[in-house]
Amino acid sequence: MEFREFFSERKKAMKYIANFSDGMRIQDIYLVKTKNLAVTKNGKEYLNVTLQDRTGTVDAKIWEPNSPGIHDFSAFDYVYVEGNVTVYNGANQVNIQRLSLAEKGAYDPADFYPVSSRDPEKMKEELSKWIDSVQEPHLKELLNRIFRKDQEFYQKFVLHSAAKTVHHGFVGGLLEHTLSVTAVCDFFARHYGDLNRDLLITAALCHDIGKVRELTAFPRNDYSDEGQLIGHIVIGYEMILRVAEEIPGFPPILLRELCHCVLSHHGELEYGSPKKPALMEAMALSFADNVDAKLETMREALSSASVSGRANDNNGWTGFNKLIDSNIRRTSMAPTQSQQQK
């Protein structure tokens, strides 16, 4: 069997995490996202493990870590797992009985990273169009230097996630989120004529550039030391300052206004913004960022509940969601997937 045919057949047979259900027996390869030792109330050691594939993650337990069927492994290893799926506190959990390192060549790494459902090339084209739509020469040059001239940054940006877990936590998630926030800001600029569109669009495109350094790349997709100590808002602010300083004649007041939009885009001090919005453009950006993050969080939660079958119980209600702080369900006449893509 040829290499391409082998992976094609394997993909058909693979049990993806999003399709797990109570009582299912799994015998397949997964990526170990996290691994840590824990102790039961009775003092017995066990392993907490997070397994990942491109459809999501699942909590797993190894209750007998010293069993001969459990081989040595580490976080970010690809492992062959045998175990049973159960439901605990409303979420799937895997009880692992056997685990060994997967042989190289027996898996395709692309199967283990969650990815954007959008076409990456079309998203890149959309990013380019938004940059070209900015007319103010200094802001346009800033965007060109960040997204076009710095190819090392650009390649990281288009593949990065927007978050560790909350929303857009997948390959291409940062680009998808940025484009969505920019589109909402464009609507605001058209609806509210006293907004400075060029400033708002530039701020939208740049508001999360610091996440390229705040979060590590896949498969780790976790907070870096810089991310933990400084955070993406301040990192992004510093990146903008450095690029703007190299652009001759960049108006100081315009730079301060742009930086203010980025520094205040979380809207509230308790949400991590060093400043609260003091400009209309900053306020509009904070609303656009919040609405896209919240709606994507709901979309991902509803999708997960639908795939796992939890949405089939209790009239479609999925249970309390701590991120949304509410019990949620899908609208009774929600559009189909084909309608959403139109």
C-alpha cells in the first residue's frame, strides 16, 4: 500500500475525540497534550493525561501507572492507547488500560492539531484586502511592515492560535479571530460615521499580534514565560512602538491613539487591559473583540455538545457552561452548516 493510501485508510478508521461517546472502546493513536502525577484520597498514585487530536482534547486517567501495559511516555509524545470512554461530570473521560509509544510513520501529525474550518489561503487573501483598504499612509506602512515585510512574524501569525483553550484555540485561530474582529469593526465604521475607520481597522488587525509571543506554537500551544510575565496586550503595544519608530514622520498623536486602542481592547481593567477605552475607536474595538470571542466560545461549546450527544438530552440544553456563565442551547431554527457558509 502506498504512503498516501495508508494514511487515507487510517483516517477513515480513526476514532476522533469529538466522536467519543459513553461506553466506547478506543484503540488508536493520540497526542499527549499534558501528563502529571496525582494522588487519590486514599494515597494511591495515578496519572492525569490530556489526549489530543485535530477535533479536540479529552481528559484521561491511568489508574495503574505501574502496570506492565503502560510504557514510559512524556507530554507531546504520540501514543497508542487502549481504553474505555466514560462520562464524568458531564464530560467524556478515557480510562486507559494500555499505552505505548506510537511508531514513527504510523501516524500523520496533521491529524493531531485542531485547525480552522476556514480555507487558510482565502483568509490570507482577506487579510491582504483589509491592509490595502487602509488609506492613511503611516498606518498602511505600519501594517505592511508587520504583516508583509516581516515574513518570519507573518508565517507564525497565520498558523498561530488565538487562545490556549477558550476560543479559536486551533491552528489558524489567531488569523480567523483577527479577520472576524476587523469585519465587525468595519461594520461599526460604516454604521457610525464619526469613527476613524483607518485607525479602527489598523487597531483591529494589530490588537492580538502579541499572542504570537504570548502563546507557544503547536503542539504545545501554552503560555510562554513572556506571556505569563507580560501578556499579549503589552507585548503587542511594544511591537507596534518598535515598528512605528522606524517609519519616518509617523504622527505622534496618531501613534498614541493606536497604542491606546490596543492597550484597552479588553475593555475593563479586571480583564487585563492596562487602560479602559477613552476613544470611540477603542470602545468599538473592545466590543468587536468581546463579541467575536463570546460567540465563538458559544459556537465551540454547542458544537462539542452536539457531537458528544449531550445536546440530545434535556430539550437540547447542554448544561451550565462556566465560560459563558449560563446553561446554553442552540436556537430551534438554527441555520444549517451550508447556510452558514453562504
